[in-house]
Amino acid sequence: MIAVAKRLINRSEYYKMAEVGILKPEDRVELINGEIIEMSPIGSKHAAYLSRITAAIWGTILEKFPDQFSLRIQDPIVLGDKSEPEPYLVVVSRKDDYYLSAHPNASDSKLVIEVSDTTLDYDLTSKARLYAKAEIANYWVIDIEANTINQFTQPSNSHYQERKSLALGDKIDFLGIEIEVSSLLIH
Amino acid sequence: MIAVAKRLINREEYYKMAEVGILKPEDRVELINGEIIEMSPIGSKHAASIHRLIRVLRKNLADEFEIRTQSPIFIDGHSEPEPDITIVEFREDDYAMSHPSIQEVKLIVEVSDSSLDYDQTTKAELYAHAGIAEYWVFDINQRVILIHCSPSPSGYDKINRLDKSDAVDFFGSSINIEELFVL
């Protein structure tokens, strides 16, 4: 049975909705596959993990490759015409204008990190499909409850071919850099 | 696990989207529970079924009522469907001032082809919740009518399945189902 089709929103309609005041500055939303999704408010747990992870990424990836990468925190990346997620953290290619003229796109985004508790399911499935389809090479989902990291790599056919679950004591790698998982979690 | 929450659209926002050109006149859409749903293009069988229904039902309808087709009805802040057929109370202005509200709607008929599932679930819940006394789902493929009555907040309590051998009561008249189906 054919289900009904939702009228999807594209990026320019999404921006127009913000422009005319349908979406307000206080609306914490992102555009995922043509649907406007509410992002949960940031609790202290999320904020704390964000802080911890930022410091860890700064001290490792950005320390080793200062000219190649920069960090975006809770800012949009553009994935095609119908998606503009706002991941917690993205390691992007460094650009001289720091993406002043346009948000990073899929090929600019080298590592996407989401920090999850209530949205874990969605982040492990729908979001993973979205990022794999965009061919983002590295996607990490930090599971706050379990205090583990789900590492997704090898995107192909809208699916990450490799998936690892890492815990305290493990190391997680990014372009040859090994990062202690414990430095990314609060424990 | 809490699923993600969609940002729902209310009627004002829906109208604004049309006003600023995000929704265009050629967009065949309706607002259902805060989501904008595309109505499927109407095939000839669907169109003919609506036409036949209108012709037969109108013959049996008193002057105090009117038949509307594919026109919006106002349910609440998040829903403004456009049912295939709505029987409403007659109003002098033909609802020029405002779309019919649920108090003015007596019967809704949806002609179902590919949307059968949706019409029997989401739409039925919506109309029952709004207290629409009677809701017909006109299944043009199976050639049956599903008569939904006794609306309650959780859905219609009574659903009767009628086929071409049956007759349906329509505002006091009895109509043979056979008359209503095309092809």
C-alpha cells in the first residue's frame, strides 16, 4: 500500500520560513530529508560532553593538523537540497574565510560527531543513513548513557560498511591519529 | 526511546507559506496534524467516482444541506483537510467568510485509491476526534464503502462494510450502493 507523501521542504523554502518569521530564532530546528526536525534542548550533560570532546579534538586532531582542519560546533552543514543538519561537532577542512560565504558541504566535513541520549536511536539509524549517503567518511555517535562511542566508517550505498563500538580503555582513530576514548567521555 | 519530534506547522504558518510562495497554487496539499501532506494526483476513476457520488447524493439531499468537493474544512489549529466530498449545513454566503468548521460538517466522504490505508487510519482518527458524525471511505478498488459512525476521541466505534448488494442510509433516503460505483 502506497503511503501518503509528505510535502517536503527544500533548503531555500526552509530559509524563507525563517526569513518571514514562521521559524523563529529560538526554534532549535534542523532540516533532515525535507522535514523540519526539532532538536532537543541542550541539557547540562550534553553541554559538558561537548566541552570535553572539543578540548580532546583540539588537543589531538587540530594540534597535529593545524593548517588543514577547523572545528564547527552546533553549526549547519549542507547536505544537498533537502538537508541541513546541525551536528554537535564537525571537523571541517580549514578555509580562509572560515565558511563565511557558505556553510560547509559534505566534502568539507571530515568528521561528524553527534552526542546522544534521547535521540540515540535516530542518530544511529536515520542520521547515519543521511551522513553515509552524503559520503561523510567519519561519523561518531557518543552514547552518553552507555558512555561508549559508535564509530561509523566506509560509507557506501547510503550505508556505513564499518561500525565499531568503543569504550573507556579503547582508542579511536582519525586519519592515523589515535585518540583515547576516555578523553572524549566524562567518567 | 523518545523518537525525534517534528516541528509541526499550524494553520497560520501554513497560510503564510502559501502567501509567501513556498506553497504554490499548483501544490495539491492539505494540513493534517501539523504536517503538510501531498494529495495524490486524481486519476480518471477517482474523479468519475466523486462526480457520480455528487450526482446521486445531491438528488437525495434536502435544501438545508450542501455538497462541497475538495474544499478545506477547518478542524483545529493544526489540521485543515480537503475531503473529496463534504456535506455541510447550508450557509447564505456559501462559506465565503470562512471554511466550514466541524459543527457545520455533517458527513465526510473520502474516495480512496492508493490512500486507502491513510484514509482508514490517520484520517479516520482525525475526523472521529473532531466529532464528525459519519465518515465514508469509498474504496474504488474493492468497490466497498466503509461507513464509520459513533465518533469517539479514540476513533470511530462502529464501522460497517457495505458492498454493491447493500443500501446505505443517507439523510433518511436509502441509496443502493451499486448506483454509486463507476466501472
